Amino acid sequence: MPPAPSGTAPIAGVSDTPVKIGTPYEVGGKEYVPADTMDYDEVGYASWYGDEFANKPTANGENYVPAGISAAHKTLPLPSYAEVTALETGRTILVRINDRGPFAKDRIIDLSRGAADQLGITDQGVAGVRVRRVFPPETDRALLRSGRSAYARPVTSDGLLNVLRKKLGLMPKPVAPVQQTAAAETPPAAAPVTRAKPANNGRFIVEGEGASPVTNPKPQYWSGPARTTLPTGFMVQVAAFGSKARADALASKLGAKVYASSDSNIWRVRYGPYSSATDAQSGLQRARQNGYSDAKVIRADR
């Protein structure tokens, strides 16, 4: 067995128990049903999200560590483990899934920056991958829980890679590569205004479509407490979170504002207000240019 990989110090409060599956939820009119799928094995595209969510809670309540080797998935249990193979190079890594997402329609997994670095796709932003659920030994689990990488895994054979690449070639290519994907939660984690049942942990509501963060946002966002009094007119609903910290992080990236629900359980990221639905089209276009294709114009008092 090779020596244990080096990496970050152990992370407090990270455990593989209890395992959380969660209840069904809906994003953009599509229902996702979390399940304990033992033989999960899919080909598709992976994206990654980085430092903008450092130390913010993931869907299972742990803090996100950008340098750690973790990932977000739509339906697999939290936590669970998956083998991710970059189809361009055959490089394979082991990741620990502790978050929900991504909800861009052309991606099947959202990797932490550390995982993307290890897989070699950081510069690509989006890359073709195979994601296969695995049940690694405790030695690998402990390394991933501590924020370090697991032991090296074999490179995928050329024969299998060719089969997987052909399968990937039958799928639509990503709309546009992104350098970092902000996994944003939406009401019922990151765009639509559909409602969903909350997961068992009480933090995650539902994550919406991943988006490319604005590199140099204009300083227009609301930097104070989330607003509980809604204005009149119209607004553009971009995303909604069960976590105020994540809503604030996304709003600061997009130049948007944060509004809290009356019970402060949902934190909505919005553009506006606008005096008319016609005026709101500019905000809608802005949201979609940032990758939130399911953003919608709504009445401001909703």
C-alpha cells in the first residue's frame, strides 16, 4: 500500500454517521428523489465550486472545505463515496459526497476545488467523467474525512475509456464551461422558484442550477441583514437557500440582494425591485447570463 497522502489537518465535526438520504424535492419542474442506490454508475459532466463557499454549511451540515476532496450529488446519500474518472485522461480519484447539486442540466456531479485539482480539471471547469458509487475501506474514508486525498487508484484502461467516451459523445455538451460552479440552493440550493420538501437535516431546501460566478461583481448587493420586508413591484428570483451564509455569498458574487421569508427559514437571492415586469427583463437577462436559466420574474411581494 502506498504511503498516506499529505494534506490538510483533520476537520472537526465530520462523521460518516448518521447517513442522510432526504425527501424528494423539485428544481425547475424536475423532481429529484434521493435514494440509497448501491450500484450507481453514470457518465456525464462534472463541474467544481471553490473558495466562495469556504466554511459555509453543506447539505448535510458540515462546513465546506475547498481544499478537501468532496463533492455534491443530486440523489446519493449524504455522506457516501464515489469514484470519479476523468474521461479525457483516465485519471481516477475517490471523493466523499456531502452536498446536493449541481442542478445545471448537463452536469452530474459538482466537485470541490481540491477534488478538481486532484482530477486535473480545474482549468477546464467542466469535464467529461464517469461517477461510480463505491464502498472504500475505512483507511480511505478516514483520509477523506480529514480533508486529505485517498490512496491512489488505478488508471482506467484504454478499452474501458473508449467505451465511456462513446457514451459521453451521445450526450449534449455543456452550454458553456465554467471555472467555478456556485452550488446555489433554491426554494422550494442555487435558481427556480419551485417549492420542495426540505431534507431531513433541516438545512438544505433545494439547490438550483449551478452558475458561473461573476469575477468582478459590481458593489450593488445588500451587505446588511437579509431583508424581511418585501418591496412592491417586480423582482427576479435567482436562487433561495436554507442557509443565510450561502445566500449572502451568492448575492455578493452576483450583485444581488437577499430577502428572508417571514419565518427566516428561506433566504432568497433576487434582483430588483423593478417598477414593471417589462423593466424586470433586464434583471432576468442578467441572471441568465450568469448561468441561472431557470430565473423568473415574480411579484415582489411573493
